[in-house]
Amino acid sequence: MTTLAAVLAAEIAAHGPLTVAQYMAAALGHPRHGYYMSGDPFGREGDFITAPEVSQLFGELIGLWCVVGWRQIGQPSSVQLVELGPGRGTLMADALRAIAVAPDCRAALDIHMVEISPSLRDAQRATLDGVAVAWHDQLASAPEASLLLVANELFDALPIHQFVRTVGGWRERLVDVDQASGGFRFVLATGPTPALALVPDDIEAPPGAVVEVSPACVSLAHEIARRVVSFGGLALIVDYASEQGPLGDTLQAVRRHGRHGVLDDPGSADLSARVDFPTLMRVAREAGAGAFGPVNQGDFLLALGIEARAEALAKNATAAQRDDIAAAVHRLVDPGAMGALFKVIAIGPADAPAPAGFETVA
Ligand code: SAH
């Protein structure tokens, strides 16, 4: 049993079953035993690999997107470049290298990172050696100012609630201790729970169907949109997308590049749920912002010129490096790899033209 499993079992014994959101928040973010709180989960040696770790092209193209975005919002002389959930800091390092081609833009940027994990902050500090960075526990504590914001695979780590359709209506799925095995098991709430009010009224689903709602995703999208509306700016959100809006059980655990039981060994595996982009876009629009997308990550990167950039990179590369570059582009862009599973949205001012990469869906 992991230490966190013992902590959660004691909590359940004292206060009753946990919501899936409470379980997920603890498994990922428990201050001492949460998955992100120690170690380095990324890369080939770790548990999973993210787009910036696949290739420098990803962060570089996002850096160029920021330069174009900065010009679109009127080239403010001072703007925050905010990254949410920066992992090892790879995306930011690659983005800043690309942004250096536009010294006027680079000079306007103050770098802010929102990161809950002390060990990943250390990793980011090492990657961004020599760059002035301000870290925050949450976006709300970053200064209120115009911003260019980037979040890759952050929203999928935010807690979700799950509800199961029963003949008596939706009931929240809870995590209880299985007395027989000593492990955890899912149970259904016997009556209404507070988050039940968040299940959309208009969802038709047969008994047994699951819906997921994430107050954490919704409030973060609202906060991004509020800042864009109040101070000006643009935000880019890239994530593992839900295909059916809130419908479907998408909670998954990954460890050492393989599937792991969601309730097994909390704190030792990554937990994530697919992101309901249409809901985030609706939230942004209700806050007075414009929302663009969702577009497939592959189409977005092609529109930003990943092929030309890969060719330029390949010019000075060895044959083996050229193969690596081609494999990385395939992995990021191909619909059978990450290209369609991951989607991208942008949030900007309501009257703004479509940001780069979104022209075809504006
Ligand atoms: N963007 C990086 C890492 C993705 S993993 C990449 O693409 O490689 C998720 C990241 O978000 C980690 O850095 C994790 O520590 C951080 N994180 C998780 N929950 C968070 C929260 N609630 N607020 C801020 N950061 C969070």
C-alpha cells in the first residue's frame, strides 16, 4: 500500500467515501505524497511523454505563435508570458529560444509560471537557468495584467467529478475502501451530492452512462477569459480532448508508459481525464471573451509551419537525427498518433481576428 493510500483510507474511515475529484486532487497534488510532488514523471524514462518532450519543434512553434499573438494584441510594451503546469520547463525554454528572433517581443515579456510541485519548480529553474521567472501556486496569484498564456496537458490533470446514470437519475461516483481487499472501490452516492447541480440538464443517457464535470477546469477557463477581457491577451490551451463533451468515463491512470488501475496505488501513477473543450469555450464566451477551435493538434502545428521548421532543423543534422526529427513530426501531427487525440483552443478578445492556426475554423 502506498503511504497516500493509507492516508486516504484513514480519511474515508473518519468521514466517509471521497468524491472522484477529492481522490484525484489528492493522488496528484497531496502536498507530501501526490504524484507530481516528487520525482520526474516525464520522458522516455518516466511514466509518460508529452509533446514538448517529443521535440523542440513543439515549444518553438508555440513561441512563434506568441510572437504573432503579441503583434495581434497591439504589441504591448509589457505583457506576461504565463505557462500553466510547465513540467520540466522544456516548452518554455524552446519557446523563448524561438521568441528571441523578435527582440522587441522578448523585451516586453515577463515570465510567470503556475506550478504546484516544488520538485518540478526545481526542474524548471534548472532548465531555464538565467531566465527571470516568477512562480505562482495558482493563476489567481499572478499579477493582474495583459497576458500571453500557454497550457499544455494541465487541464487534464485538474480534478473531475463523475456521475453515473441510474433509474433514479444521476448519482455521484465515490471512492470507498473495499473491506474485503483493503484496496479502494467505486460506490454510488445514495442521494444527491453538492456537485450534482453541475450535471447539465439536457444530457440524455441510458442507465450506466457516466458524465464528468470539472469545476476546477471551468473556474480556470473563466479566470483566463476574465484576464483576457480585462487586460488584453491571448491564451492557448492544448490537451487530450473528450470526443463526446461531458459524456463518457475518461479517467485513466498511466505508469511507465502503460495503463494502471485508477484506484491502485494512488500517488504512484499519473491520473488524467479528457478535457471537455466545448464547455471551456462556452465558459470563456460567457465571460465576454472570444474562443477559437477546437482544432486538432496536428492541423494546428501544420498551419504554424512544422514541416518547414523540421526541414530547416534537418539541414544541419546527422542522418540519425534526421530520422528522429521525422519520427517526432509524425508523432505530433499524425491523426493516429497525437495529432487528433490532442486538440487546441485559443481564448482572446471577443472582437479579435482568429489567432494563428485557427483561421480555418474562425
Ligand atoms: N506542460 C508540461 C507538463 C504537463 S504535466 C508538458 O507538457 O510537458 C502537468 C503539469 O501541471 C505538471 O507540471 C504538474 O506539476 C502541474 N500541475 C498539476 N496540477 C496543477 C495545478 N492544479 N496547478 C498548477 N500546476 C499543476
